[in-house]
Amino acid sequence: MTYYKYDQHTQAAQARFDTKYDIQPNGCWLWNMYRDADGYGQFTINANKKKYMLRAHRFSWLIANQCDWPSDRPVARHTCNNPGCVNPAHIIPGSVKENTEDAIRNGTHYNGTNSKKRACSTPIGNFDSLAAAGRALNVSTRKVWDRIQQGYAGYRYI
Ligand SMILES: [Zn+2]
């Protein structure tokens, strides 16, 4: 599979994308075109003589953050728990483990509204747990959690 890269981005693709969702009162941008079996919007792009089929929310995230999807964060986490939503502010790249944890927490602890600013920041590390991060950084587990909530650069990748 060929992954779509941000530098292949064209205005035409974006203009087409912008006609395919409806903004909901709750802030979600609901994809109004084809959705796959998992409820994710599908978006097809022709770029550099290749045809790319990708999930609409990933395209949305790429454009908003002006960078490629982080290869070490394969999962798109929806803070709104709505797979059909393509609002980049509701989408955070995550690990598979985090995605599972999101399901457990039901997404309520994540606030993606500032993700645009932090999305390309350098991760401070990749830890198995908040406690492990706290040990490595010599701060309390609670402190690590607080910093994630406060949007410290890099902390969102823990
Ligand atoms: Zn949403």
C-alpha cells in the first residue's frame, strides 16, 4: 500500500474534500460520502499519476497539521468516538494500545482542540504507562497525567 504524503497535497484535492462533509452542531464534521464497514469515510485522490484511497479523517488530519501521519502512531483516535467525523481537531494519532485505552476511558479524557499546534512536536518518549514515563522523567505519575492534559509539548505522545 502506498501512503499518501502531505507534500503530494493539492488545492484541488482539498477543495473536493471540503464539499464532502457536513458540520454538525456538536462540532463533528460528518463525512457524507462513502463509508467503509468500520464507519470511516473513504476519500480517493489522484496525485502524481497514482490513485490513493485513504480514510477521510486521515486526509483531514494531514491537511490541518501540514505533515505526514506519524508512522509510529498508526491508529487514528477519535476524541468524539465518531468514526465518520473528519474534524482534525477530533483526531489524534495514537498507538494501538492507546486506542484500546481510549475505548476504556470512552474518550472523555482527551481534548483534541489544540492538537493542531502540537501534532508535529517531538515526542519526549514512548512509554508503556504513565508510571513508566514518570519514573523516566523523575516526576510523579499524576504530574505526567497533568502535563498531558495541559498540552505540554511532546507529552501527548506518551
Ligand atoms: Zn468529531
